[in-house]
Amino acid sequence: MKSKSIKKVKVKFKLNGKELELETKPNKRLLDLLRDDLNLTGTKEGCSIGECGACTVIMNGKAVNSCLVLAGEINNSEIITIEGIAQNGNLHPLQENFLKYGAVQCGFCTPGMILSAYALLRVNPEPDEETIKEAIAGNLCRCTGYKQIIEAIKHSTKITDG
Amino acid sequence: MKEKFNVVGKPVIREDGKAKVTGQAKFADDYKFPNMIFGVMVRTKATHAIIKKIDYSEIENDKHIITIVDAKDIKGLKKTGLIRKDQPVFAFEKIVTPGDVVAMLLGEDEDKLRLLAKKVKVELEELPVLNDPEKALNEDSPLIHPEFGSNLIVHHPLRKGDIEKGFAESDFILEQTYTTPHIEHAYLEPECVIAIPLGEKGIHIIGSIQNPFTARRIVAEVINYPLNKVKIEQAELGGSFGGKDDLMCILSARAAVAALKTNRPVKIRYTREESILESYKRHPYRMHYKVGYTKDGKIKAMKIDILADGGAYCSMTPFVTWRSVVQATGPYEIENVWTDVRGVYTNNPYTGAMRGFGSPQIIFAQESLMDDIAVHLGITPDEIRRINGYRQGSITASGQRLENHEVNLLKVLDTACNETNFREKWIENEKHHNRRIPTIEFKENILKRNLILSKNEFINPDDIIKKGIGLAVSFRGSSLGAEGIDAAASYLSIQNDGSAYLLCGLAENGQGMRTAYAIIVSEILGIPVENIYYLEMTTAHIPDSGPTVASRSTIMGGGAVKNSAEILRKRFEDFLKDYWKLNENDLIVFENNEVYVKGKENLKLSFPEFANLAYKNGICLSSIGWYPGPKIHWEEETGHGSAYFTYVYGCQVAEVRVNIITGEVYVDRVTAVHDPGKVINLLGALGQVYGGVTQGVGYAIFEELDKHNGLPRELNFDQYIIPTSKDVGEIIPIFVEGKDEFGPWGAKSLGEPTLELTAAAINNAIRNAVGERYFNLPVNLEEVLLKRKLRPEDLKRGSL
């Protein structure tokens, strides 16, 4: 089937707390919708096949690879990107701790890494170290060796989003 | 030497951190420009072939194509390269490796262009493919670049003493061969660049560029522009590790050619597959070591023969292999040394700079060798290194006396051994080398027995899991050494309100360089780190400071930043001495955003007040700092000389468990003791160790870029496996801060030392666990079980 023949669909969803309705081709990747159409470039593309986790966003409370989600799937869903987790200009505790514990180097994996941790803490506010490692095992990082990232997440426990 | 610091050595939060945790940081692909079009590459299926004809007829009238650029559009140099000009921007004579690009399609719809790229017909005459560097040197092998007359890119010899006499004086001689594979940098951000035409003002390029000044030189010579009309701006860089140099220069040049032809901004962005296909790799090495030693453990002679696979282009091969020749013996004082390091062209992916730069390979070999000597002599690994290791005043293989800095090799070794209880654990593990895989023996008829095992029939996990501990040590020359010109510049400008702009001619690759520089300024002028705004790196605003490589940003760039701050400090002190009518002995202090005279509390200003006062009195508040490296020399023929002006030392101890049934190696702990000189930002320094060790673990037990006919088999992260959060146990960084006259307060290098030791330490730990020596990286499951690598073309590879 040629992409030309695919009709645009209307999708309604909540993005970073705001209701949004737009027309899009249903076969567009959520990643492209965010980066190209909505200019939310904090979500990164590292591998395009769901291996590196750089494009991680929160969809209905779960961390997903936005390169593997199509726009047609997001109707009535709630999406949170890295741009949406600071509240009223205040950094989220995860963001604060990523800074404090040196969890950022080049920063390309950082948004996805923070969002994977965010999804974990929503369902498990006090994860142990192994659970943290498991939660970010789908987020590759070549700079940090993960140690300071794990440390930052560990110190963000007991904090629910808000 | 300053001993007490206000900011230096403390954990400081990155200046770019907030932008990076909020998603605001702009990486190259985050930039968009009006009217921007995309460039998509056209490649062939060949590995080695003569290009007869490129036929665009099937696509040239397609509405999605704005234009096509190839070598014919290049007005300047058609071939480029940082050392040797052998790499075409667009291939026009030959294809020499599968990553080669013959043309680029330009248009608005990138996806359409990708489909059309496959329809370009390239008429080729296939040539024999050379994948083996040894065979590439055969006289009857075809020349990959005939214009250079040989497939040999470089040969670095080093001769010291009398090698035959050394072997004659030895009680024992040991000979071993080691190999290491191609390694992908695997920066998380794939390559991206945008070229924006500026008409009479030249061209502006923004990209994921590791070395903006190098990129500027290459672009300028390809489009035939003067340097001042090529402005290269570095976007936030999503990791590099040495990998965004040559290829980014070429991509910048391609984008520039297309932007000038179309007069529109052109973006090139690579998919992961294209990135792995076309980017350069770490050199595979084949290393033959012959060593003679006495029964007391003194090494008398070492003969080393190394062949490096340079791949299809020269790239950094001459410099990578040069570091190898300088450091090939390891940090051991040996009277008689005979080393040959050769770099060779093949049709494999080309190889160049990668964190470590010719050292991880030789350290893997030489440190494996040292352990084998220790085992043979019945002494422990630390003892053999104490007998031969560098001390203050030792002479290196190239004849350089190690002085003017603390030679802390034995100090880092002792620290690591004490910290890990190395010797005791090593001796204990040596007693458990029984590699027999335990089996359960059923004495009665299996059909009649109860199949539930009784307790004494269980396999004891201790019988299949063997513990091991291993160490490796190294010395490493800081910065470029005799490779090239070594100097850096910095621009510091205080504003009237006491805030500041800072810029250095080196480039932030994610390592945290900008923060380290802000700390240095803060230490000297007392300006809080958060009041220092680090300017965007462009080649137009700061002197050429060479490339950001060789772990030189702290020692060289830091030196330049310190110089710029000291120039201002001197100027400010002179002004205040006059303004406040001070005596020669009065001490002016700049700290905590204040300026005051020690002991005279009435003479005190906040730094903002001071800045405003100085400005109103006509004092220039800006400076350019410069830090030239001291003179060094090298004799190519003999390999003699003072290769680097200073060195750093490190020792890593790895503790592993090996599952002798599956061949899995679990890295439980790596204790990393490094002397980087003075630590500037503790948080950043720790990050360097964690990250470097983790890359080293990948090098040791996972990573290998395999090729089929020169084409990488692993083109994405589903097949090229780098360590995840679950793959590495504890990492314990320890800093031994040796004194040095160079660098800011003796701060030197850390980024590369952290990676170079890990694979060697792990290999020694595996030997300590199972009693077997492995000679070929990576020591993955099949290497541990079968002592060979399994390839997809192997039949029945699962049932051996």
C-alpha cells in the first residue's frame, strides 16, 4: 500500500497535561509526531528499532519507545515527554538528582532515562537497586556507565510525581 | 604549588545539566531552518571495485529530487583526510569499502530520497577484496590506493639496546600472539550536520562535530573557501569517544557542497545503520610479543611485532599506531626493546581515533603477558610489576627519562592491591582451577529410578562458578605528544555586573569540559560557577586550539583557561593596588564573589561592585589565554625521543565470576585507581571512571564488529551489544593525585586511561578463575568455552 492512500485520522490525546486534537497520518511514528509536528525535540532518536531507549516517552503511565508507537495508537491516551515533567518551572526531583549525582554527560540518553525512571517510580515508589537496573535496562548509555544514573534514581525514591 | 582550593576538586553540577535534563539542549538534529532540504547518500553493493559509470537516468527527473551532487560538483579538493588525502568526499575512481558514498540526493522528502537512492545504477568492475592485513602486504596483492604505491600506511620502528644480547642473558623466553577486534564507538547520537549558505559571508555549518577546527579546514579545502568564510558551530554533542572526527568533516563537506549548489540549508542525518556502516572503528590489532626474563623476574628483552588493520582509509592510523609504539612495552623498564608497529590498508571499515587510541590493544597483550610470566615464575602478578615497573627517573623504551612529575605507577598499584586484598584473593583462586564440568552420575537404571534428585546429587553452584581477580597497570602520555602542534586558547570576558563569558577553543563532547573550565575561572577570580556563561563553540570566535582528543582538554584547554583568568587577576590586582594604595606585601583575595585585602576588612568589594568599578576606570575586563605545550621530539627511524611531556598512571583490579558451563563472565567489581594529576571536578572525574570502565567491560567480554567481505554484520544495537545497566557490577574509583608542573595545578588526563586497562584486568581475572589464558578479545562465551569465535557461516555452531 502506498502511503499516499493512507487517509489522515483525527487523534485526541493528552500531551504533558494539555488536551490536544490533531490530524495525522495514522502510520506516522509518535517520535516524528512529537519531534517534527509538535517541535518537542527533547525526545531523541538513537536507533529507530526500539533498542536504545533514547526516544522513551510515557504513554498511559508506561515507558514506551516512541519510535515503535504509531500516531494511530495514541487516540485517547495520555503522553508525557521530557518537556512535561517539570512542574510550574520547578524541576522534577528526578531531574534535580540527575544533576546532583552527575548522571548526565553527553545528555542524549538523559530524557529517555529520566522517563523510564519516572514510569518506575509511579508504580514502585521504593524500588531496590536491581529493580532500578531492570527499569532502565532498555535505555542505553555510552558515557556514564549507569552508576550515577542509578544513584540519582535511588535518591528520588519515595517521591511520587506531582 | 597551591594546596588549598575553594572550588577545584569538589563535586560541581554541570553547567549544561539543566538544559539536558529538561530536553532543551539542542543537538544537531534538533535544529530546523526555513527552506531546509535533506541529503541522502547513494552507496553501492561493492567492497572493492572500479567505478565505470554512475547512471542517474531512472531518478533524475523524479519530482522529489531537487538535485544530485557527486564528485563533479566539488570545486576544491576531491579527496581529503586529516593526515593523508586518500578519502574522497564522493567516491569517483574506486569503491574501497562498503560504506563508500558515490553521490547524494537532495530533496524535501527524506523518506522518498531513501527509496530513490537504491535506483541509482553504478557500473562497477569488481576487484579482489582484501580483508586480512597480513595478506594486504603480500607483493601480489592489489593496491587499494595505487597513488601511494603500497598498502602499508605506516611503519613505526623502535630500537633500544641489543635485543639478541637481551635474549641471550635471559633464563626464559615466552612468545605469545594476541588479537583484538573492530569496535564501534556507539555514541548514542547518530551523525547529523546542517550547512546554511550565507552568500558573500560564506557558509555556516552546525553539527555533531567533535573537532570544529578540523572540520573547518576540510570544508574550506573542499569548497575552496578561505577559512574565515567557513563558520563551524558545534551543536550539543551526543557522545563521540573519538568517533565524530573524520566522518563529520566529510559529512560537513558534503552538506556544504550541496548547500552552495542549491542555495538552501541542507541537513544530513544518519540512521544507526548508516552510522555503523560508514563511520570508522577502533583498530583491530594482531600482536606478537616475545619476552626474555631471568629467574628473578627481571625482563631483559622484549620484541614486539604489531599489525594494525587501518581499513580503507588512512585516517588517524599513523598517530594511533605511534601511541602504540611509545607505550607497547607497558610501564616497565627494559634494557633491550625491538618494536615494529605497522598500519595497513584493507577493504574493511576504516579505523581511526577511539577513546584509548592505540593503547587498549597493547595493554591487553602486555598485561596478559606479565601475568603469564608471574605464573611461570610462581610469583604474584603484583610482584612481577614491582620488579619491572617504572619508578622516579626510569627510562622508557624510547629513551625518555621520567622526571618533572611524580611517577606514581607503584603507588597506584599498591593502592589497588591493598584496597582489594589482591594478593590473598589471587592466591586463593589459583587453588580452584579444576575446569571439569560436574555431571550427575546415575548408578541405577534411569527408567526405574525416582527422577527427583536427592540432595547429594545436586551440582554445587561453587563447582560451576569460578572466582577470579586480575589486575592491569599502564602509563599514558598526556595530550598529543610528538604527534603534532599542541596549544590551546581561551577567551574570558567579565561583564560590568560581575558575570562572565567563557570560551575555549576545544569542544565539549559530553565529558564535562565546560564545567571544569568554569571551575578553574571560579577558583582564580572567585566568581561563582553559576555566574559563568559558557559561550557557544564556533570557529569564528576563538583561536584554533587543535582537536579535542588525547584526553587533552583538561591539561591543555584547562591551562589556557587558567592563563586567561590569571591575566585578568594580575590586571585587577595591579588596578586595586593603585586604587586602594596598597603596599607590595598586601594580599588581595578573590573568593566567594568578593574581592578584599587580607587583614584590612574595610577594603572589600563584592565582585559585581568591583567589576563595575574597574570598567568605569577604563580597565579591560577581557582576556585571551594561551597554553602551549612544551617542546618534545621524536626520531622516526629509531623510535627515540621524549614522546610526551608528561604521563599519567593507572591500575585497575577486576573481580569476576566465570560460569564454566555457559562460558559467561560476570564482572562483579572493578577497582580503578588512577593518577590523573589534580582532579578539577570530582563529579565529572567519577563519571569518567564509571563510563570508561563500562566501555572497557564491553571491550573485554561483549563487543566485536564482525565483517563479511568488509561489510559490518552488526549494523544496529540489536546485534552490536554494548553494556546495559545490568551488565557491570560495582565500580570503585580511587584517585591518587600526583604532582605535576604542567596543566592547571597539575591536572592532567583521565578520560582514556579509565578505558584502556579494563579488558586486560578482566582477562587476567578470567585466567585466575579458570586457569586458562585467552588471547583474543572479546572473551565472550564461545571464547571461554571453545577458545574460538563462532561466525554465522559456521555450520552446526550450536553443537560443538
